Amino acid sequence: METGAESFLASKPQVNSPSNASKMKIQINTPTNLGIRSLIVPFLLIVVMSIVVACGDSDSDPAAPASATEAPTLAVPTNTPVPPTSTSTPESTATPTPVPPTATSAAAMKAGAEQSLPVTVTNSDGTEVTVTDTSKIIVLNGDYAEIVFALGMGDNVIAVDTSATYPSDAVARPKIGYQRSLSAEGILAFEPTLVIGNTLAGPPEVLEQIAQTGVPVVIFETEPTIAGASEKIRKIANALGIDSIGDEVASALEADVEEAKALAAKAQGMPPTALFVYMRGVDTILMAGIGDISADMFDSAGAISGGVKAGVFGFAPLTAEALVTASPDYIVVFDSGLASINGIEGMLEIPGVAQTPAGENEAILAFDGQYIAGGGPRTGQALKDLVLGLHPELVEE
């Protein structure tokens, strides 16, 4: 997942019982005539042999299939009533019981049932693109990948970029490289029927080259706000021909957001000031302000954005002077960023941080980047976690 910071930097069987043949009694009258006896002896031999064969076959014949409503019966010796172990799988001639669908497969079946194609959408540059086939989707951005999977179309995703960090099924997909430095050849090698992403994906000439081959390339732009997250979900769902599912996922996000806001409204006292700091090692440390999703998240969580307070537009280098103006009670970071500077100890070595209220109290809140700033289906849940981090007195609510 890429944030505005990186934009800034880029500027069983049933067994039958033994056959009754082994249990039947054969009665033969003893004749007095020797000729008859000579005929009887071979006859008796044939009968006895038939009985022996019947007894043996009763143990080796395939069992009759059980009915569909009948649980398969296992053939277990009566002197060892031990259930089958994982290394010994009993055979069954019963009709197999269908495995209940997982959440993913259930969502996929629902998406397939409700999908309506073709659809025509308008790209960020104003051009129209018609989508006719979503059987082989390549997703260019991590936040879009999370949304496509949440919409139940994950089984159709054949590749993602390296910024896709959630869900695990998306992480496991083949990679096309990083969203800002894509290759047309690498993407076209997958023979996709749809390529979809946001305006961070590029370079633009690569996307144009892909489009010229006839592959639909859908590129959207959405505002970096909580409302923008809902809009993004609905746009992607529309491009995939599953508007009703997009409404469901977006509405669930919106309900989570309202719940988090209601929790934040219970906070007492003055609202804390929170500052989002993006870090990628000690050489890349930026603070976020107006225009970043963190400003909206802080406001919705009942806090003041330190970046907005300091007059920062987008992202700007973090300086000691800016920290004095922002005076954050909390500093919010990505956990990956915090790890890149050696944790809280490294954070406190950044000039000016130790002198802020956040630094003095070591009030550093670290979150997964795509979770807290990706603007995906989990945004409402992330907002609630942020509320609890900024208002620890509400944890017991």
C-alpha cells in the first residue's frame, strides 16, 4: 500500500454381513444304489466348493452404496474400537457430503451470481472503458487488491503488485512488480482480461501500451478521506459488474465508521493532538497534514491533526521547528516505518521528537500501513482502534 508520502517522494463404506450361503445347511438323502453314490460324491464336492467360495467372497465383495442421507459406516474390528487416525483414511462408497463453502468461496459464488457484464466506466482521465470479462484480473495497487478480494472476486485475481499486503490470499498471488514502476511485458505475460488500479500506478506510458493491446485498463482516482474509501469500493464494484455487493461492503464500512465516531464522542476533556509521521529509514521522515487521509481519521477520532495545525499541505519533511508548532500528544506511524528506524528508541533520537508531549510520554502509536491509511474495507475498524489509542480511557467502554 502506498500513501501520499510516496507520492510526495515521487513527485466411509458399509460392509455387508457374511453371505447366508455360509450358514445354510445342506441335507442329502443317502441312496442305497452304488451308481447313485458315484454320482453324489462329485455333486457333494461341487457343493462344498461353492460354499467355500461364497464364504470368501462375502469379505471381498464391494459394499453396496449407502443412501445419500445415510452416514457411511466404517468397518472396524470388534476387538479394536478405535476411530480412524489421520494417517488412515477409510474408504466410503456413500455419496460424498459437500464441504461447506468458506467465506471466500461463498463470496465468490455470490459475486458470480450477481455479476452483470458488460459495464462501461469512466477513467480518471475522462476516457470510457468497457469491461466484458473479469475472469483474469490484475490489480495494480495494494488497497485495490484488498477491495477486490473483499468484494468476492479474489479467485479471479491472477497477479498483484508488491504493495498488496492484505489479505493473505492476495499476498500469495504472483507479483507484477511495484505499482509505480510497472512493465507492460510483465503484465501482458499473464494474459489478463482486466487491469485495474488507481492513479498511483504507472508509468502512464506502460498503462497506455497495455490498453493498446485491447486489454481494458481501468484507472480511478478517489479522495484520501474516509468517505473516499466508500466511494472507491463502489467504483471498483461497478467496474466488476457487482454494484449490489459494492453497496453492501461500503455500507458495512460506513456502519463501522459511525460506531467508531460514537465511541469517540464519549471522550472527556480537551481533544488530543495527533501527528502522522511517515518514515522509511532515517533519511526519509515526513509529516502529514492537509489532504492526507490521516487528517480525516484524526478528526473522526476526536483529535486534532498536528500536521494541519502546523499548516502542512500533503507531506513535508519533519523538522524540530514543525514539531514545536504541532506539539503532538501522540505520534502515529506505520509499524514498518518504526521498525526501519530501530523502534521507539530510534524515534526519540529524531531531532525535536523527545521534546514533544508524545516523546516525553513515549506515546507512539504504530499500525499496519494498509490497515490505517489504505482507505479499504477495514477503515472503520482501523478508526475504532485509533480512537482507543488516542483515548485510552475509553478502552473499558
